[in-house]
Amino acid sequence: MRTAIVLQAFGSSAPEHQRLRRELLAAYAQAFPESEIRFSISSSRVRQCEGLPEPQQILEELENQGVERVLIQHLLLIQGQMFDEAQALAGRACDMRLGPPLIKDAADLDWLAAHLINCLHPTLPNIIAVHGNTRNPQHNRWHLDLMPRLAHLPRPPVLASLEGEPGVQPLLALRGQAQAAGGAHLIPLFLFPGGHVLEDLLGSGDESWAQRLGVPLSHSPTLLEQGPVLARCIERSRQALGSQ
């Protein structure tokens, strides 16, 4: 059966985002050598800027090529609006499947917490950064449930968010400690290096987290730049497809 995997992300035109997209396509092509691998961008602005096709066009092209089975692999942390958009594409003539997001249950949170321990800086204050959600506060539950899994550490990290709960206040409360330590370490819980990471967190603007802390800010790579996270996504795709 001819199979295709469509990697779906919201998108950014940042060169770092484009680089990671290329790396993901290469990694998936190596993991699934008999499948067609494509990338689908949800952001109409990014699609227009880069001349990329709409998700519906990608599926039509694959069907016209004789592809019989398509897996849409959702590249977001949690099931949200973009997953619903992917579901809306189902019901076509070919066998459509949806790969789950990285975080879908308590076991995934346990895995992520264990992984994040390896990302912590041994001496600097650690800040876990998430996007957060003001409009749909139920989507804040996952990162709020993550933090108790790290509370046993001798120096547990602080959680702060761009939106929603807990907001930026925990970051500001850490400023004195960070200045005393001469720096801080940021762990961005974002899958891609896009505008939020490169500008809102690490940028040179007055409102960036780096500038508001006023200390040198080291940082971990975004999640899909880390081998164990990418391997877990690939395994999720493999499970969604079943045996090939």
C-alpha cells in the first residue's frame, strides 16, 4: 500500500524553523524509506511568504499520485485547534490517519518530566517556558500538571508562560536570584524555534524575557531539535501507521 506521512505544524518563516523542517523531513525519510514525506504549514501568512501549498492541496496531490494511506502527524505539544483542523481533512477516499501529539496522557507527562531533568543547568536558576493559553485555559492544564513531577528536585525549575497561567510573574520573581547567580537557563517547551522563542524569549527587544531578566540567558534547544523527542515522535507515527 502506497503511504504518505504529512508533518503538520503551524509554521514560521524564521531560518531556524526552515532548517528544522528540512531536518525533520530527512529524519522521517530515513525512518520511513517507503513512504512519501511532506510538510504541511497551517499559517496562511507563512504559506504565502514561502509559496507553500495549502494542506488540502497536499492531500489532493498525494491522492492523484496514487497514495492510498496518509498519516497526518500533528507536530504540536498537545491536542488543540490544529489537531481539530487535521481531523477535518479526514474522510477522504484514501485511508486517513492522525498521529497523536507529543503530550496526550499522564504517561507522556512522566516521560517529559524525566527528559527535562537532563536539560537542567547544574548551577544556574532554571526557567521552563511555555506558551500558555488565555482564550482556552483548559489547555494550560498539561504544563501545570507537569511541574509537580519536578518538585522533588533539590533545585526545582520555575515555570512561566507567555500567556495564561502562570504568566510571566514567576520569571520576574526569579530576577534577583538570577542576578546573584550571574545568569539563568531557559528551557523552552516549544517544538520549533520560531518567533516566540527567538523574539519573545531570547530576543533583544525590551519586553523579551532575556532583557527583562537582565542577565546572560543560556537555553536548551527546542524540543524537536532534541534527539529523544524526535525519536518519540517518529515512534508515535510508526504506531499510528501500524506495521508497514
